[in-house]
Amino acid sequence: MKILENKVVLITGTAGGLGRVAALTFAREGAKVVGSDINVEANNETVELVRSAGGEMTGIAPIDLTDHEQARKLVEEAALAYGGLDVVYNNAAIQKFGPMPDFSIEDWRRTIAGELDIPFFVSKYAWPHLVKRGGGVILNVASISGMIAGDIPPMVGHAAAKGGVIAMTRQLALEGARHGIRAVAISPGPFLTPASDRDLGDNQEARDAVTKKTLLKRFGQPEELVELAVFLASERAAYITGVNYAVDGGATAW
Ligand SMILES: NC(=O)c1ccc[n+]([C@@H]2O[C@H](COP(=O)([O-])OP(=O)(O)OC[C@H]3O[C@@H](n4cnc5c(N)ncnc54)[C@H](O)[C@@H]3O)[C@@H](O)[C@H]2O)c1
């Protein structure tokens, strides 16, 4: 039997990058995937990719998850799609970068909204559905920038928001345990996705500096992150909660 057979998994941010690979990988393991994004066309492409690989996926888009009403609507529709919710994979995020002290108040607020509000809103509205199932799993995609400082690019808002995601995960684990809810954070190091590719631009020096910080001297492949997420979402990880896993090629080891 596949490790996520019959599990209903809501994944946010499935239009591309790590979220698209997550949709494909969770579906490969037997999950019924509900995937949402603000980007309709690219999200539909993910639905097609999952279905043509033999997986099950429903797309719900466009949803702007920085708006809590839209987050609520997404969760309600997601729970209706396959009759409940077992796993929430909080992957969607949007962030701004900039150095101190010029990082604007607007960019600070957009980053906190895009990285911290989104997983809180989705978890808040999904919570009663998980309780109704007798428990479930909340996986939050944080970042190693929530664990160590980073200067490429300068990231005060991103660091604060992702540190918040790691702390929030511990709290969700504490409050969720009595309901059978596990909460786990996954902190990617550098992965080459449309977002990081855009943020690094054609600055080869910056790319080299980013990979040099890893022990393995390379970017991660999305599969190398989501294989862990699939395991953590499954019953095989039943004793794992309240913790944060770095998947970073060793970047936080030194
Ligand atoms: N790529 C990396 O190196 C890296 C490193 C650390 C952490 N992360 C984290 O991994 C996750 C995925 O990152 P990625 O690199 O695949 O990024 P990405 O930008 O490629 O994917 C994020 C997805 O979220 C969607 N999204 C953005 N704002 C939204 C909103 N308001 N409502 C709904 N959907 C929205 C985007 O359209 C996109 O499809 C994020 O949480 C990111 O912070 C990535």
C-alpha cells in the first residue's frame, strides 16, 4: 500500500516550484491532493501533470491566501472536494528582500503577510476539519533563514517571518497533540525554483556564494525536499511533532 493512500492533502502554492513537485509526489504516494494558488493557469498545468501521471488532484484557484476570507473559502472547498482533510502542507509564500535600514515598511508588511499570515490562516481554518477526522498533520515550509542569518540577499523580513513559522509550528504541535494533530516544520536551504531563480537573477557571484555555504556545494532539487514531507505526513512519522527539519545540504551545520 502507498504511504498516503486515501489521505486528503491540501497543498498551497501548487502552481510551480516546490509546491508543484509536492503535488506530484504526494499524489504518487496515493494522496488525494487539493492544490491551490493565486496563479490559475500554472495551477491548472499542475493538475494536468498530476492526472496524467495517474494521480488524483483538484485545483482551486485563484485564491489570494493573504486574505483570510479567501483562505477560509479555500479550506471549506478543499474539505468538500474529497469529504474531509488529513494533511495541510503550508507551502505558499511570497516575500520581499532588502537591506537594513532601507527595507520599507510596506515590504516588511507584505513579507509578514506573505510568509506568516498565510500558514496561520490556512492552519486556523483547517484545524476543526483535522479535529473532526480525529487528528492530522500540519506541515509548514519555513526556511533556514528562520534558523541562521543570511546576507544573500539581505532578508530581515524573510528571516523574521520564517523564524515565526518555526515558532508557530511548535505551538501548533503543543495545542494540537490533544487532538491527534502533529505539526512539523521543514526548512529548505537553497533550492532552485522559479522564485529563487528570479531573486538571484543573473548574479553568478551570488549564486556561487549561496551554494558555497552548503556542504554539498549545490542547490537542492525539489524532490529532495518533498520526499521528506511525504514521509512526515504519513503514519510512519507518527512520533514526530513540534520539530523543525533543515533540508539544506549542510548549510546550517557550520
Ligand atoms: N526555493 C528556495 O530556495 C526556498 C528556500 C527556503 C524556503 N523556501 C520556501 O519554500 C516555499 C516554496 O517556495 P518556492 O521556491 O517553490 O516559491 P515559488 O514562488 O516558486 O512558489 C510559491 C507559490 O506560492 C504562490 N503564492 C504566492 N503568493 C500567494 C498568495 N498570496 N496566495 C496564494 N498563492 C500564493 C505562488 O504563486 C507560487 O506558485 C515557500 O514557503 C518558500 O519561502 C524556498
